[in-house]
Amino acid sequence: MNTRKNIVITGFMGAGKTTVGEILARKLNRRFVDMDAEIEMRAGFTIPQIFRRHGEEGFREMERRLIRELALQHGLVIATGGGALVDDEMREVIGRHGLIICLNANKEEIRARLTQNHDRPLAADWESLLDARQSVYAQINHQIMTSGKTPTEIAAEIAALDDGALYVRTPDGGGYPIIIGGGLLWTIANDAESQGLAGHVVVVTNETVAPLYGARLAAALPRADLIIVPDGEAHKTLDTARHVYDEMLARGADRATTLIALGGGVIGDTAGFVAATYMRGIPLVQIPTTLLSMVDSSVGGKVGVDLPQGKNLIGAFKQPRSVIIDTDVLETLPPLQWRCGMAEVIKHGLIGQPALLAPDLWQPEEAARLVRQAVQVKIDVVEVDPYEAGIRAHLNLGHTFGHAIEKATQYGVPHGEAVAIGIVKAALLSRNLGLIDDDLVARIQTAFWKIGLPTDIALDSHRWYAAMATDKKWSAGKSRFILLKALGEATIVEGLAREDIMTVL
Ligand SMILES: NC(=O)c1ccc[n+]([C@@H]2O[C@H](COP(=O)([O-])OP(=O)(O)OC[C@H]3O[C@@H](n4cnc5c(N)ncnc54)[C@H](O)[C@@H]3O)[C@@H](O)[C@H]2O)c1
């Protein structure tokens, strides 16, 4: 399923290969090899010293030897020297088991980076060297322009090109993979042993998803029971959890049983809560089937159920053993659910990955790439703030306005639509406070129009404000909003005046 090809990052000196490579390797839980550092370590000399002692040809020979050796390994992230893959044969050798990515930067940026580092033997005449190598770099299939992007954004773009698993680090020092691709549901069923699903499994799903995928998945696994609960947020309750406990006991589930949560966020949260609590916790595999649950709720470990008094009032942190995302199941997702998921995708773009605002990614045939890039934003947030003590709040961009719409309309507006409107309001508020410009607000509105999401609602502003002021995120009556500082960057702003808020409602 996962061939674990090497990811080979090349490009001109100063393009950021080492910095990006290190971040990417950490993200994907892979070993990082910086070729220049490896050669220095093996030779016992710095690169300038090697150039002085053996000349450029001596150094290139060391590079060729190392490339042949690395090409035989799998699952590495490799940052090459700038000239290492200029040789056609070396590109062919490392490309056999490797995905080669070329990083580009504009000349001003390269100049700026090279002046910070005087330790490169070929830097003196870099402009003519760049001109000479340009045609060779251009032959590499995957090109990424790095100018204006942070190393983290570039690493996320590369991660989206790779078809291997993403990886989430958890606070206990462990972690779990997120496997993404088309048709995975049937691959795992045929490969239950390697997925740890050969023993007793309960597949918890709902009445809608069971006939589409649940029954077939349970039948394909060697020892699986199917437990079906009613569909809808109204059933994200302790009663449903209780029903699942009863069914599991009746089917002899014990602490070695694995629970698969197969469905949207409601199933992920409810069945995840059962996995967190049944016999003090059993292994959980999340198989999200809505766009929202793929990019958001299946990752990060928050599970729980609602009470009549409010949503998500009972819950736990339960890290899954793995998250398996089969993007083919999106084919049956109702268009409204796709659009609602897209509201969260755009939110992820705004708080962490601007590439998600490119409309060519929003096509169903690009679903695997879209989900990869969007879920990476969630991973980056939950790894830094697993227990929601700080920046995890950024995931609530637009949600204070959105929850109030849901409350004021008695949930007449679907969550994703309310979030889209809320994000536009948050953008307008950010602009009024001088944090972002008109262009970014217009870009956000255009994105939602193109997706088919609303950007405003006819709602009495006083009612809207009143609904927000009772939000649990307003601490001690003080307003609290997640706003935008720039495209790809959110910030928390507290204590805004009522007039400032009313202006955008
Ligand atoms: N735990 C978290 O971190 C987190 C984050 C965000 C949201 N959530 C929770 O997620 C829930 C919303 O999740 P959701 O938007 O996925 O809604 P949902 O689970 O209700 O699914 C939406 C609808 O789509 C149907 N469906 C699911 N997959 C399908 C498929 N492949 N084909 C056809 N129909 C399909 C479902 O049966 C349901 O009717 C909320 O309860 C929210 O609180 C949790």
C-alpha cells in the first residue's frame, strides 16, 4: 500500500533544501539524510576542505557513491547538494525509488540567503552557475517555487505529493499514521494482518454508511462484528454510547478488541468515546467518511457526546491507533456535506496552508491531494497543542459567529454554511482592525461563492450578538475571536468593543 519511496529534495544552493527536508522528515516520521552533512561526516572534513584537497571532481565522486548507496534504501527524506543531480545518470539512479522535488527561489532570495552563508565553495559565481544548471533543474517533474513561503508550508506541499502515510506525534511520545488514498477500504480488508485488524474487531457505523461500506468492510475482515446506530447529531448521545457498550458485551468484545469508527464526525466522536471508555479503553481506528471528518474530526484525539444542555459536554482525549482515509467514499457524499467540509478546508487554508485556496484543488478527482494538505494543517496544530491550551483555538476561526448563527436559527443553517459566513465576518473584523487588507476579504468571499457556500445571512444583528455573548468561548463576558493576521496566519483577539463587532454583523 505504501511503497515508502525516498523523497529527494534538490535545487540550487540557498533554495532551502536542508531546512525543508528536516521539517518534512519530522512530519512524515522518516529518517533525514542531508547529503552534504553525510559526506562531511564520512570524510572528516568540511566541504570547502574537501574541495581544496580533492577538487570539485573528488567531491562529485563522493556524491555519486553516496547517491548509489541511498538509492538502494527506502523511506528516506534526502536533501541533495545543489549540483548532485546535474548528472543525468544520478537523476535516473535516485529517481528509480525516489520522488524527486526541485525547489526554486527567485534570484533576490537566493542572493539574500547566500550572503548570510559564506561557506559555499561555488557561491562566488553563483549567477552564472544558476544559469548553467537551470535547464537541468527544469527537467525534474515536481517543481516548487519557495519564494514567499515558509519552510513549513513548503514541507506540507511536498508531503501532499508523496503517497506515503502522514504521521501525528502524540503527547505520550508515540504517534499514529494517517493513510490516505483511493480504494483503501478494500485494501485494508484484504491486508487485515498488517493493519492489526486480524483479531476481533467491531465496526461501529450508522444506518446510512452501513449499507454503503460498513457491511462489506465487516464481511471482508476475518473476525468483525457490525454495530449500527441511528444517523444524525441528535444521536451523538450517552444513550447511543450505552447501546454500543451493550452490543459489544453481547458480542464478547474484550480489551483486545479493536473498534473501527466508520462514518462522519458524529460516528467518529461517539464511537471514539466508546473506545476511550469501554473496559477503560480499547484500540481505536478512525475511518472517516465525510470531508469534514477526514480533514478535521478524525485527527487530534478529541472524542465525545452531546448532552441536552449542550454539544460535546462529555468527552475524552483518545488517540487512534491509525486513521485510514479512503477518498473514494466521497463519491457518495451528498453535495451539501461536501460543501460543508470545504468550509473547514478553506479555514485550514486560511490558518495554515494558503495553497488550499487554489480552486484547481477543489475538484473531486483531486480529493486525495486536497485532504492531505488540509489534514496536515490539523496535524501541525494538534502536535503543538494536543490538549487545546493555546493555538488549537485557531481551528475555531469563524466558529464564534457560526455557532451563534446555528443557535439563533435553532440549527436551521447547516454547520459548514454557518462557518463560511462566520469566517467572512471574522475576515471583515480583521480588516476593520487593520490586520488584513480588502483583497484578502474578497478572496475569501470569492472562494466561498465558487464552492457554493453563503457569505452572509439576513439575521437581526442584536439577536446575533446576544447569541455570541453567551458562547462558552467568551471568557467572563469578554469577547474572544480568532481573527486573521495574514493569509495562512491566525491570531486570538480578546475584549473587542461591542460597536466593533456590531459593525460587521
Ligand atoms: N472531534 C473533533 O475534533 C471534531 C472536530 C470537528 C467536528 N466534530 C464533530 O463532527 C460532527 C460533524 O461531522 P460531519 O460533518 O462528518 O457530520 P455527520 O457525521 O453527521 O455526517 C454527515 C452526513 O453524511 C452521512 N455520510 C457520512 N459519510 C458518507 C458517505 N461517504 N456517503 C454518504 N453519506 C455519508 C452521514 O451518515 C450523515 O448523514 C459534529 O458532531 C461535530 O461536533 C468533531
